[in-house]
Amino acid sequence: QVQLVESGGGLVQAGGSLRLSCAASGSTRSFNVIGWYRQAPGKQREFVAAISSGGSTDYANSVKGRFTMSRDNTENSVYLQMDSLKPEDTAVYYCNAKRGIYAYWGQGTQVTVSS
């Protein structure tokens, strides 16, 4: 059973930073892609960032230049460094992992950016 556990969310002022973590059961390289999505109140869940098993990264246009996704040396966790946060970044952030035809989700972590 795949488990993804997010942490690191919280309340921050606009312009501040947060670092989200996603701990996976097993190596993150076992997944084709592992990424972050977010869902704001009343809105659909949207893509934020992703990293492939080969290490290449992809970002939504709205976060390019502000967010950085990385993987740790043990490869059991991935991170989302979020800088220059804006109130519109407020959402529940979910970790997502894909392996073949299967997709797995974490429980989410709340990020609130005050103006």
C-alpha cells in the first residue's frame, strides 16, 4: 500500500516562504512522476509542480520562478520550496504520485498566505 504524507503547511505573510515535504513509502524513484497539486476553496484542484523519476521538473506558469521542487538524497521524500508567496497561493496542497496506470494522493496540508 502506497502512503504519501505531506507536512510543512502553515500560515505565512505575503512575500514569505514555506517548505512542504512529501514522505513516500518507498523510494520516490519507483514512481514515474511525483508532484504537487493544490485546491483553493470553491476551485478545482490544479497542478503546481512535478518531478520525474529521472529528475526533470515541471511547474505551473503561476509558480515558475517562485517554487522549486526537489528530492532528498535518500529519495524517500520530495520537497516544494515556496518563496515570494502570494495570497492567491492559499490552498490545500496535495502530494500526488503516479506509477503506471495508478495514481496516489496524500491527505493534504493547508497553506494560508495573509496579505
